[in-house]
Amino acid sequence: MQVRTRFAPSPTGFLHIGGARTALFSWAYAKRHQGQFILRIEDTDVARSTPEAVQAILDGMEWLGLDYDEGPFYQMQRMAQYKTIIQQMLADGSAYLCYCSKEELDALREQQMQQGVKPRYDGRWRPEDGKDLPVPPQGVPPVVRFKNPSTGVVAWDDLVKGRIEIANAELDDLIIARADGTPTYNFCVVVDDWEMQISHVIRGDDHVNNTPRQINMLKALGANIPQYAHLSMILGDDGQKLSKRHGAVSVMQYDEEGYLPEAVLNYLARLGWSHGDEEVFDMQQFCQWFDLDHITASAAQFNTEKLNWLNAHYIKTCPQEKLITETIKRLKAKGVFAEATSQLSDAIALYRERANNLNQLAQDIAFFFVAPVANNMDVEKHITPEALPIMSAFVTKVSKIDWSVEAIHMAMNDIVTEHQVKFPKLAMPLRVMLTGGAQSPSIDQVMFILGREVALQRINAYLS
RNA sequence: GUCCCCAUCGUCUAGAGGCCUAGGACACCUCCCUUUCACGGAGGCGACCGGGGUUCGAAUCCCCGUGGGGACGCCA
């Protein structure tokens, strides 16, 4: 069977982490089976859909590298098709007109809630053999409802949750076209999944409840029923549900915050899915391994610490060229202008091992390009009166050496020997003078990259 | 309220009746490396929600309970 999956976001906001994982799994499943991955924009809610949101979703997909074989399709451009099918259903009796007003429906719902029963449409306009329907009221545009089977059960073997059965008696006749004639979500999904020949519907488990209705409609249309895989939700770092109000952020924000897409992808892949003990793998590997059998049925809590760890890994293994580009961009955002020089490259090479974030990496090496403002506590602690003569001697010595890491290191050794002090007595003040802080890689390497002129200038600023 | 889903270390997870004295990873702690901080290396801490079954044997299967979550729109 040809595997065809789809990602079908509604453009009412950015692509968040949960949507990204859903897209990732659908994408990977298609890749794994040499199938097609389709992007479909579900924009039938005209009031809430925006072109900006469409763009945000496209941007997010692109940043993550989730390419699609077909689409993006826009449901608003498929209106004619939906309406044709609605007419057919009306004609063959699988759908009918309902003249209930919203007010009537609200009253019904409220009454049912009070009685402690599941709120649902009571079928007052549903045609039935031997049943007399009310007379359609004047001037009320009807909605179209799907005539859901009233008996029996709908069941499917969910690829992540196992068999799920719902009694048709639990379902009501859902509206498939609004009073203004526009089709609703559940109906459009059905038509699209059918016509786009989707073989596997991989989506969030907030859609579990829609599935039986969709299956019933698919059956009424004589369509094949796709396989369903419902993914559990992703909770925030605090275990709370993610929402626009609480913690849900665009995947693009991870870019802004200094994460590499490789890290986000790897992290997301392991959130709710596993392949034995494998933790670190690229998307090519993931696409070879990915299966629906190893998806967890329970919700997963997001863990930024682990994402950071993966980000550190991908910063270490990232091509140097990409790191240079990223760092220049991020330095610029801090108002530090650097060019792709060998000095920048050397600085990155020296610091990339210790960074778990691109913004941090930029921050760490900014002092190479802009004189640092030293931390007062570090200055007090390390640049003591006793340190100054040592530093003076060091300046004198280092002014005359060949400019190499080895020579600088030897000079440092000579000075500590001559002054009979431990190495840190020289290294620490030097570190503070050169970098502005007490933490850095080997200071001889830092000094070498900084260059003799700038290094001496920074030291002398403390000596005068 | 009604229906549906879920339940292993703090977190992500391995686990398909004996391989489990429950494995890995993040975090945390200790030690090593060391020129500070990281990185890296070696250890450590740490979990099967509760109760009943089924079975020679259950983290794994069944039931009940409890706790979480989701859905009940002319939203998607």
C-alpha cells in the first residue's frame, strides 16, 4: 500500500512544539515508507485564520527542514468540491437540513448539561421513516447535518492507543455545513483525507473524539478508512498543559533563543517515541528507524535541560561554516560586528565545545571584538596589588616573543617561575584583563587569538 | 455531568509473563582531568500509583479504585 500522510494545521497561530512533533512524525513515517507527505492548511475558520499564521507555519516547517511532497493545499480553495459532495449527501439521504437556531441549540445544551447527560443534538429535524418533520420556519437558513448511524459501534485500531470503540448512540448528527453554506472542519477533513488518499492519519489525540464521526462519514461516502495514529500531547516544562496563554511558543522562537534545528528535531523525535537506548541521531537515521509501534500512549513533559544537552551536542558537531554564519548573525543582534575572519573562526573553534546555545556562544566570544567590561568581583579578587608587578613583567616578556600559543605558554611558565608563584596567580588576572571574567578556555589560547596588540592594550589599561 | 484516553526514577523512556537484583538518557551528587569555567572520563542517587485476581511465575494480562488528561461548538 502506498503510504500517504499529511500535516493539517489550522492557520490561527504559529507552529508550536506539539504541531511540530506531529508534523515530524507524519513526515518521518512517509519517508520511512517511501510515501508522500502532504501539507494541508485548514483555513475554513475565516474569522480566525490569517495569512501571517500561514506564513509562520511555512517558516517553521522550513526551519525544521520538514519538506512536503504535495501542497500546501488550502481548504478555502476547495469550497466547490465540498459543496458538491454536500449536495450529493443531501440527495442520497446521508445528510439533511436542520432549521434549529443557535439559540434553540444553546437552550438544549444547557438543559442537557443540567440533567447530567452528554450534550448533543436531539435529532428533531432528522428524517426518519414514519416520522413527521416540523414545518420549516420562514427566513431561517438551515444548516446541513450528517445523518449519523443511531445504532451499533464505530471502532478502529488506533496505531498508538490500540482498539477504540465508540457507541453510535454517543454520537449526534454533526453539522457539516453552516447556515451560510460553508462546510465545517470535520467534513472537510473527511473529504480531503479521502480525495488526497491519505493512508495514515497521524495527529494529536485531541482528535480521538472526532475520529468515529469521521469514520462514519467516510463510510457514508463509500471511502476507504485510513489508519489512525493519535499522538499524546506535550506538556510544558512544569507539567502543565501548553496553551497560548501558558508556555506555548513558536518553533521559530527556538531559533531566536539559540537552538539548532537539528537539536530541536532530535529532541522532539525522542519525545513520545523511542528506539531502544538511542538518544542522539540525525533525521536520516530517524527516518530509517521511525515506526508507530514505539510511540508512547501517554503525555510527555517537555524538558528544556535535555534539549540544551542535545543542542550542545549539535553545536559541537555542526559544520564550522554554519557556526560562523550563525554567530555573526547573533553577534550582530547584540550590536557586535564581526566578519568571517580567521580570528572569528578560531574563537568559535575554541568556544564551541563549551557552548550549549548559539546565543551563548556569541556572547562568550563577543569580548574578542569589543573590549569587555570587567566583572567587579573578579577584578577585586584577581587583580590584586601583588598581581600588578607580575603582569608588568609578563607584558615585557610577551612583547618580544614569537606570537604563538606555545610561546605565550612558555612565557607564562617563565614568569611564574621567576616570581615563584603558582600558575593561577598569573593566569587569573590575565583572564580577567583579557576577557573581563574569571572563566574562559586556556588563557594562552585566548590571548593568541586576541592578538598581541589588543592583548597588550587590555593589560596595560590595568597597569597605568 | 457524560463519553474517551493515560499511568515505570524529578524528566524523557527501555520493557510484548521468567532474560528485571527493572536498563539507557537528561538533571543532580562524588571523584578524575585541569590554568578558572566548561567539555570529557569513572562512579553514585533514583521508579514499576493502590488493591484484588489469572499464573508455577506479573512492571508486563484482567477487574476495581485513585490520580491525571482530552472531548462534548454553525472552532479547528
